[in-house]
Amino acid sequence: MSETKALITPPGADEIRARKRPLAPSRTPRHRIGRAVLYVMLIAAAVAMLIPFFWMVMSSLKDANSVFSVPVRWWPDVFVWQNYVEIWQESGILTWIKNTLILSVGVTLLQVTTGSFAAYGFSRIRFPGRDALFLLYIATIAVPWQSYMIPQFIMLSNAGLANTLWSILLLQAFGAFGVFLMKQFYESVPEELSEAARLDGLSEYGIWARIMLPLSVPAIATLSLLTFVNTWNDFLGPLIYLRDPSLWTMQLGLNNFVSSLYDVDYGVLFAGLVISVVPIAIVFLLGQRYFVEGVATSGLKG
């Protein structure tokens, strides 16, 4: 493995270091004005995006009659912390969180494994029709799920998997976007690294597991974050396949919390919405560094 170790260097490291170099300060008044205008626009855009989130958090601390009051009260007169107690005690939110975590973590693990493995085959294994097959596979991203969800539902129902968590796990175990993202990253790894590993006696499975996967942490983190968030927020898939209340996800549970009550307590409902956002925020904060690096080194390359 001596030759292989000598060739292992973080892909895109030079580009990342180049981006981190401090830029020369602009000295002309025109550049300073342009930069000031840019900062003002960015701050305005950030505030515009944060206002709905702020309103949601504040609404979770209001009583039911104050949530949609006119004019809008941005700050509650009295903080109703009881909303969080009620959503925890009067609903099946623990079951919803458990089911959503099972699906989100399971789908993420499956898509990262299958996507990285398929991407290695498309980027390193040469076989007739490889490029055409890859283009055909990537083209499936443009096909809307609504166009084939009915035959897919019939197939899974005939297999006895409808109304089980396995139906969602199997549906989303493979993703063309994950293959595309991982392949773009693998293309940035020097081919000589794989050749040296083959000379050292590693099989293709060994090269994938011992060399390519450790080098592709940023791309894996990016794919994991996108897949986790997409699965966590999915509503249509669980709505079609999960009918038993014990299998409901967070999105289904909150939707039923609204439709099953005649007089909806929106303060309690918004408390549930805030709780549903917390896991995604934690995952993003933990993987933010790798997410940015992964997008910069793989996702934007054509």
C-alpha cells in the first residue's frame, strides 16, 4: 500500500485552500459602495427568510386566539409554554418522531451505500454502454414521481408491503441524484490512485471501501443531509402507503392533528411544527462544514 498511501491527498484541497486565501481589499470607492449594497441585499434576504421561522416560533408560545390576530402580534403578550406540554401529552408525537427517524436514517444509509457504490462503478469500471446507461439513469431525475406512483403502489401492495415502513424504505433505497453527486466527486480523485491500489493487490470492492469512501466524506455528508431532510419532510409517500396510525410520520401526524379537531388549537399545532424542525436543524449544524465543502468540490462541477 506504499504507492497508494503516497498518492492519497484530499481531492480538491488546492482549490479549497485557494478559495480560503484572503482577497486583496478593494480600495476604490466604487468597489466599497458595491460591496455595501451587496451586504444590504444579503441582510434583507436573510431577514426575509427568517421572518416566517420567527413567526412560527412566536406563534407556538401564544394562545389559540392570538396566533392569527389582526394586526399581527409578533411578540406574545403572555408566553404559553403549556402548548409544548399539550402537544407532547395529547398527541402521538413520540410515535411520529420514532417512525420519521427510522425512515430518515434508514433511507439515508441505503441511498449513501447504493449511490456511492453505483457511482464508483460508473466512474472507475469500463464496460460497453457505460456512458449511455449513466445518462439514461440520470434522466430518470426528470420523470415526476406522480407519473408512476400508481403502478408502484400496485406492485408493493401485491408484495404485501403496503402499510409497512418497508414500503417507504424500499421506494427510496435508490436515488439517481445520489449517484450523480457521488460520481462527480469520484471523477475528481486521480485515476492513478486506483491504479496504484490495483498494483498493491486491492480488488475493486477494496478500492471502493478502503480508499474512495474515506476520501469522499464531504460528498457523503452532502448526500446524507439532503436525503435526511427530504425524507423527514416527505408527506405524499407516507400518506399513500402508511394508513395505520401507529406508522404515521411527523408530517402525517401533524396533518391529522389539524383535520381531526373541530376547534384547532393553533398554538399547540405550531409547537409541534417547531419540534419537527429541531432534528433537521441539529443535523445541519453538525454537518454544515462538510456540506459546504461537498457542494464546493463535487456538486457544482459538470
